[in-house]
Amino acid sequence: MVARPRSRAPRLAIAAGLLALIGIAEPARANPFEYAWTNLAPGVWAAIRSDPFELPQEGNAVFVVTDQGVVLFDAGGSPAMGEAIVARVRSVTSQPITHVVLSHWHGDHMRGLQAIRAAFPGAQVLAHPHARDEIVATQDRWLKRRESMVPNVRKAVEAAIANGRDMSGRPLIPQEKAWLEAGLAASQQLDRENHLTTYVVPDATFEDHLTLHLGGREIRFLRLGNAHTAGDVILWLPQERIVATGDVVTAPIPLMPSAYTGDYPAVLARIEALGFRALVPGHGGVQTETGYLELLSETVRLAASQMQDLVGRGVSHEDAVARIDLAAVEPRFTHGDPFLANRFHDYLADVPEAAYAAATGGSPDEKF
């Protein structure tokens, strides 16, 4: 069962900071702002965070090289990650980045834009209107919040380690302690990156689809419905049969702070129907099979069906949210690993509330 604390706001604020702050149980590296690069097809490169939990928790990216320029899908979540993308592009082609398309509005996929724009001033940045609106609406608040973000989270992490309790109040297991300590070791670097960040607002928007024909390549951007946010866009390369999903798909644990449970399974089914040979998720390793998409869909449908039944029987909001039980699917994500079990409970903690919103005709609260 996904546990729900009685007072959610303070812990949710801390958890949101942790998603940007802490890394997995490995020693902090000299440069934590790195991607592992995978050449998926001629001229198609995927920027993958080898460990999706590592500090900083940055989104994956993909770029496509053509004879008329480079098209980038997502831009990393910090200036350093944007610079890493620029460096890789320049290492494989003399062509400039001409287009950047954002999968959605969350900062770990777009705060690297300033580095892209600095290197390639002519690059056009595009997104769904919802994504652009949210970037505009949240930029001032984020720029103010960054002053206290890392110091506050550092204080909370130090208290958790001292008290032997993790950020959700559970007994602190060794893997979790090492994860928190690794985050502390790199927090100064993250704070510096946060303070270097300026926002780049998309130049143009598109609603349902955008197709670029460049240098003999067909590059499609598709809006398949509400899933991770109300402005999700995926990249589809029909000739290469490569799809990049942004955070509609994240692995090995689904990250669902604002899941649109009514639409999510249909979006996943449309991705599967593309017949991809490689799928680049928003976080996690490249997928070549459809099984993980089916598990994600089953998970969302399980929460949604339980909630529909509870609401239909007149169960109160608070009780309905508390009764959502995902125990049937949890082992297929966590495989008995206690660290992954903690991530499962934390990353899906808002799914019951989102399912209640959908069951009562509302929309989830997209987290900032």
C-alpha cells in the first residue's frame, strides 16, 4: 500500500527538493554532471544518466544529426548538463543545433537550455503550449526558491542521518544512508549550478504534432495525451523506429508526481503501437521491449480502478486515498530490493490523490 502521511505538505516539499538533490549509494564522483552516450542509429545519440537515481537527477536527452542541422529533444536540467550536450554534438558534427523540443516543462529536462542557446544562438526552442505556460509561470518562483533549496534540504538530510530515519520517517537502511550521504557530498556543486541557471522560454509552441524534414530525415514530435503532465510530447523517428518519451516512461521505478490516471494507459498503448525497436525514457536505461510499458499501464489502471470503486461506493476522500493498494505490482518493480521499495513508495506517493482527482472529474496538481 502506498502510505499517506497525515500532514503531507512539509514532506512533499522536502521530497521535491530531494529529487533534485540526492544521488544513489555510490561515492560522489569528481564530476557528477555527466551523461553516458549511446549511438542508437547513424546520427542518433541518446544522453543517458547511467544511474537514474544519481545526483543530480537529470533527465535523459536525444539528438539527431542531419545535413541541415541538429535536432535536440530535451536539454538537461542544469547549465553543466546542457554544456555536456553541446560538447557531444560538437564532437560528432560541425552542424549547429537548430531546433530544441521539450518533452514537458519540468526543470530537470529544460534548465540546460541556457547552455544550448549560448553555444547556438539561432536554435529555436519549441514545446507544447502547456509546457511553455508552466515554464513562464514558475520561473520567478524557482529562481527565488533556489536560494534556500539546497541549504534547507541539506539540513533535513543531516537530521535524517543523525536520527536514523529516512526522509519519509522510515528506519534508515544502509543503502538509503549511503544515498543521502552521496547527496550531501555533491550538494555544493548542485547549489552552484542552481545559481548559474537562467530560464530560456520556448520561442514557439505546437498542439498535437510537429514534423521536421531535414537532410533526408523525418523527425516527428507527437502529443499523445495527458500522462506525466498535461503537455507531454514524445519524439518519434519512424525510419529508425526510435522513440523518446520524456517522463511518460521512467525506469526502473515510475516517477509519477501528477499522473493523469484516466488518460495514461491510452498514451502508453499509443507508444507501444508505434512498433519501436528502441525507447529512450525520461530517466533510466534504453528499453527494447514493451513489457515495462505494460507494467506501467497495469499500475496506473490498478490505482484508477480501485479509486473508481471507492468513489462509487461513497468512500470519503481521505479514506479513499488511504486505501489504494499497489502491493500487487510493487515486487515487479523492486524485485525485493529495499532501496527500490523505498523509491517505489516515494515516487508513487501521489498516485492515489491523482486517481481521486480523475475519479471525481478533476485533474492532478502538477508539482513544481
